[in-house]
Amino acid sequence: MNVRLHSIVTMVDGELINGESVGNPDSLCSGAFPLGDESDGQITMLDDPRRAQQLAHSDAVAVVTSVRLESIPMAQIVVANTHEAFSKIVSHFRPPLSCELPSIGVDLEANVAKSAHVHPSAIVGRGVTIGERTRIMPGVVIMPGCVIGCDCVLYPNVTLYQHTQIGDRCVLHAGVILGANGFGYRQENGRHIPTAQLGFVQIDSDVELGAGVMVDRATYGRTRIGEGTKIDNQVMIGHNCRIGRHNLLCSQVGIAGSCTTGDYVVLAGQVGLKDHVNLGDRTIIGAQAGVMNDCAGDQVYLGSPATPQREQMQIMAVERKLPELRRELKTLRRDVDQIVKQNPKSAAATKTKAA
């Protein structure tokens, strides 16, 4: 569904400009995704002018921004409220789908491959696509607009929210929930108001998700799990995250919103990531570590806050000696007190000299 740029400008009551000249109002726009998810012919958004240099590598036809940006090659739609305007644009290209579901079974407007098997107790919503040889087990709920590839297995009680996309040969174990709203709020007049929840979850091919895994939908674009990644039971991944290819995420890992990981990253049990953290390729994070800052690739990190393994081992070595150091300090203080009692004049002279 392509839309002319001038129609979008009118939709958000914006001003169409360019860094060097007025943007072409007849340009066609094919969709809207946040910066980093956009592709050729789409519209993107910049809510922080300090990140403007990232637009130099973007193929977007236009950017929604609250301030005029200099030396930007693409058209700009300048608006008063960036997020409000971009929400309208995203909703136009990808309207929120109804939660209506058949009481049980497959909706008449779903597209299920002949070789796929859907258990009679599963619920498949309108517009869902299910690929060849995919198996849908009892109690699975697939909401409208979802796409599931070939040779997948969805075990009992898996729930897919609207627009969820799953590649080929994926395995989702019991109780997996994909596409629930992200945990994002803004405060207005002392009340917590939910932020936009217009994105979706994309699971690439050959991914396996353990029992009870939860992945939140993105704000505008996609929360993505890369090809070949394996995720253990009871892992939580927040909105807007991008998990790289062939990662290993062990049980009870918790990843806050907008984090990214490179390829072949390993997160051991109960690791926690602060929001907006980036992990480089082949990063390994030890069990129960708390990651507060970006981590370079090809290193092992331990502890909370997580630090490189060598540094953390030195810290741990000192911590193990703390009881011994405390005893030595108490002994030294006792010896000093004895010296002071035996030589009061020397102690008084020392105090006077120090003064």
C-alpha cells in the first residue's frame, strides 16, 4: 500500500522540507519503520537530533523530526510531536488488527497449508498464514495477521499476538508468548500512560524458544530474534530488542527494552541487561551478571555490574581476602593502642606535631 509523501505530510500536519531543497511531494512511501529497521522507499523517525548522522546511511525516502536538520539527503517532515506523528503514520500502513477470534478452530480467512496440522482445540485468527508441514498443538492461540513458516512446531498453549512473524523450522515450546505489549509508559498528570504499541515480533528461521519464553512487541517496528538462536526456558526479552544470529540465552535471562546483541553471544543463567545496552559479537556473560554498559565482542564478562573476566577475577580475589584483611587491621589497631598507652608523651608529641 503505497502513499504519496504529500498525503502523509497532510496526515500529520507537518512541514515538508529537505536539507538542501524542498522534498518531492509526489514520492511514494511503502511503509514506516524506526531508524535501523527501515528500507528503501519507507519513512523513518528521528526523535533525537544528536543521532542525525545515522541518517547518512539510511535508504528511507523521508524522516519525521521535530527540528529542521541540516545536510540531510532525504526529505524531512517537521512536526511538533515526533512520536505522535509517527504513530499516525505507522497506524496508517499497519492498522491495529482486531482481537476477534473464532470460538475454536481455524478462521475461514486463514491460509493454512494442506500439509500443516492444526489441533482441533487450537484457535487460528483471520488472515493468519501457516506454512507446509507446520504442526500446531492443543491450546495454541494465533491472533490475526500472523505468519508462520514451514516445518515449525508450536507446542501446547503458545500464544502469538497480532502480526507476529515466524520463519521456517522454528520450535516454540509450551507457554511461549510472542507480541504482548512492551513495558513502556510516560507520566502525565501523575498517571502512567502506555506508550505506542504498534510494532510486532519477528522470529527468524531455525530458532528454538524454551517453555515460558516471552518476547514483547516493538513500539513501531520489530523486536527481532536472529536466525539459529536458541533460548532456554523462562527468558524475558523486552520491546525493540534485536537479538543476533546463533545466540545462546540460558534460563531466566532478562533483557530490557532496546538492547542489541551481536552474533554468537552467550548469556548464562539469570543474566540481566539494562535497557539500550549493546553486546558485540561472541560476547559471553557469566551467570547472574548485571550488564549496565555496552560490552565489546570476543570477551567474557562477570559480576554485577559486569566487567571483563580478568578485572572481575582480581576483584573477587581481593573480596576473598577481606576477612583476613579485617583481622589484620584489628590487630594493627590493637598494637597501636598498646604503643600509645606505653608511650603517652610520644603520642602527645606526635599529635602536637601533626596539628
